[in-house]
Amino acid sequence: MPPKKEPVISAFERKRLENIAANNAILSGISATADKIIPSKATPTKTKAKKSTPRKREPTKVAHQPATRRSTRLAGVDADNDTLKRKFEVEVEAAAEKAKAKKLRVNGDLQLGDISVEGRKWEGGVDGLGLLKGLSVRGAQPGVKTFDEDDVEETSDENLKELRLRMRNLKMYDKWPVADIKIVPQRIYSMGFHPTEDKPIIFAGDKEGAMGIFDASQEPIKTEDDEDEESYSDPVISAFKTHARTITSFQFSSVDANAVYTSSYDSSIRKLDLDKGVSTQVFAPVDAGVELPISAMDIPSTDPNTIVFSTLNGQLGRHDIRTKPADAEIWHLVDHKIGGFSLHPLQPHLVAAASLDRTLKIWDLRKIQGTGDMRKPVLLGEHESRLSVSHASWSSAGHIATSSYDDTIKIYSFPDAGSWKAGVELFDDQMEPVHKIAHNNQTGRWVTILKPQWQKSPFDGIQKFAIGNMNRFVDIYAANGEQLAQLDGDGITAVPAVAHFHPTLEWVAGGNASGKLCLWM
């Protein structure tokens, strides 16, 4: 049998086969390269979870990053024009430096006339601001109410009913609509009432470090711009850029009516003198490159020269403002951020701290134990929630109110805290909450975290606290867990997430993500 002849391959078919071979070689090379860059996942091994003592974290230092480079081609700059290319690069570098400068803490004193927001001018002195002259210190369903008039009318306890009726009678401030009282430019993160009882003066801090001050006793002035309709002046609001990042808390001096303290994520605490119009830095890390983002601050009732603060790094600090910042005591308490804490108003050595580690912990500042990095106050007791705890607030009667992402408000009771010996260990049953209140605390990304705030020295002696409600209200609760009121009003178009009581009077303020103020009196 004659041998078979090889089939004749056309030029087109030969080229096609060559292309196939070349493509296979390329794909093979890509797979080999990918195996080197992306290693195969290791087989997971099961390990037992174990508790460990908190480790000391080194302070985070800010890395100085070079200016971000951008493509001139994407910016539409001619690649052959060296002058335009260089101009574009300079503009990018300048923008990067400007953005960086906005985040940097400003050390030293600030004159309020130099840092006013939106052209609002500080005139200087008490008379200039017109606040304190002659005064003395003492899953949301918007609009769906969960506590209403029927709950009040059906109350069988006469004392509770009387209290509920009184709180229900709080009326929303009506000299200006909510939309007109924009107290700070950005989302309100913290608020405070000045303790004077002569008139309501509200302070607010936003997420970018601006502080606003509103005197609610002012009266609208009728203008003559429009003869056909009545027209009134806008409210007078003083706003200043005192911090480089979020203002996290306000505290007021018990001995100086003009002193207002603020803490911030920019790692500093400042004192504002309302009389002189000067903001002075009283604490910041000695090393300018160290980040110590301060999450909350309190002042002991027994020592107006001492400030106690918590950080997002799980630390608690104590500093005498008459000494150098380097002398501050800073203890590492937990490995997670401390979102909020407070001192017992009458026993300021007792600290209640809420943490991302899902716990409420009580610490005693009278007894500091350990050495080196492990030196810290003694832990008296703790209680663990299902999810993270946002804030812990002491009342003057010894209650602690916490808010948690497990959608509860928990109330703990320690009426005998004043008799505790230094370092006493609390039993587990003592750390159990006496009341649990179902409360939607799912604020998400754009709403400030809901935190309960007790009225510090209620004139009627009844312990009560305020907290924002995701349905666009402010809830008022008593220490026994009973709801007293759900404050609402016309013009509330966003959640008044930051809610505060006046220290002594039944005035309640709420702040929202638009920088606007709600007020009930």
C-alpha cells in the first residue's frame, strides 16, 4: 500500500495554527506569573479563643506622605507643553498640602476674631458675644411615635403621671424654625448647655472642628425689606474653627463662668475664655507626630483644674492643666476604642467607660496598680453586652445609663457607690443592669451615635436622661426605666441624634446631621 501523503495546508490555515500556539504560550506565561504574585491560601487551622491581658499599643505616628501625583493626560494637559505640565503639578502639590493642613492640630492660642466661620465676627469680651454678662453658674420610621398622649393618660401611678404631664408640656422653641438655626456648618457631634439659669445658651461642635454658640433668649428683629409680608432677621450665631477635627465633648468650669473646655479627635483639649475671646490649648501630645484622638472628656467635681479624657486607642488620661502636658498620666485600659465615658458626679474617682469590646467597665482612680506599660487604675467590675457599647453616663444618684448596638439602653444602679472602699471588687450580680429598654440605636454612617446624657443636678431631684430617637424625636427616660416623654415638633427633618439636658432646668437641646438645632423649653 503506497504511503499516505501529508495533507496540504493552505497559507491561511498555517497562519491560524501559528496564532493559536502563540496565544497558548502567552496564557501559560500569565498563569505562571499569577501563581507567583497571588500565593495559594493556606489551609486554616482551628485554634481555641483565649482571653489575654490588654497589650500596650505604641502611639500612632503620622506618616508624612508625598503629594499625590495625578495624570496630566487625564487632566487634559498637553504632553509636549512643559510649562503647563509644571503648573499642573504645582497646583496638585498645593492642593495636597492644603488638605493636609486642614487636618493638622493648631497649637498655641487662637483669637476668635481670626477663626470665625462664615464671616461671623467675634467682637470681643462678654458684651461682644452678649452671653454671660451678669449671669451666675448653677431602623428608623420617621415621624412614627412609640410614646404618645395615650401612654401619659393611661398612667396609673399619680407621681409618674404628673412628671409625664410636665415633660409633655415642654414646647419647641418657636422664635425661628429649625431650618434657620444652623449652629455649625457640618454634622453635629457634640453639644452642651451652659449651666447658667438666666437664659439658654447652647454650644455645639461639628465633625470638622467648628464650634457654634447660640443664645436662645435673643428676639427676632422685624426688617423692612418687604412691605407686603412680615420679614424678620436671622438668628445671631457665633461660630469658630477651634479644632482641626471632630469636637467630641464640651465641659464647663464650676468656678469660672467664662471657661468652656472642648476635646477633639485632633488629639487636643482647648479652653475657651468667653470674656477675652481667646481659645487656649491646655493639652496635646508633646510629640506633634503622635495621634491621640480624644473621644470624650470630663472634669472632676472636686478639682476644676484636672481633666480626664479617653481615646480611640483604648486609653484613659488624667492631666492637671497647671502642669506640662508631658506630666499627664495616660493608662492603656483596653485594646479597643473607648467611645464614651463619664465620672461619677459625686464620687469622681469612679470612671464608667464604654468600649468597642462590648463592655461597660468601672475603674477606680484612687488605686493605681501595676508597673510600666501595665500600670493603670484598678478594675472594679464589668458587664458585657451582645454588641459594642457606645457610651456610659453616670447620674448623681449612682445610676449608669449605656447605649449599645444591640438596640438596648441599659440602666445600672449603684446607690452605695459612695461607701465603696478603694479597689473593692464588684460581684457579677452587682454588675447586672436593673433595667433594659428596647431602643433602636442603628445610626449608620451619616447619623451621630446615640448617647444617653443625664441631667446633672435636676431641680426636682428626679434622675432623668435624654437620648436621640431614630424616628426623629428626643426620648426622655427616668432612672427606673419609665419613658417620660417623646419630644417632637414642626420642621424636624433629620434625626436630632445629639441630645442634652440643661444641668438643672427642664430645657432640652437636640442636634442633627445638618448642623441644625432643635430646642424644647
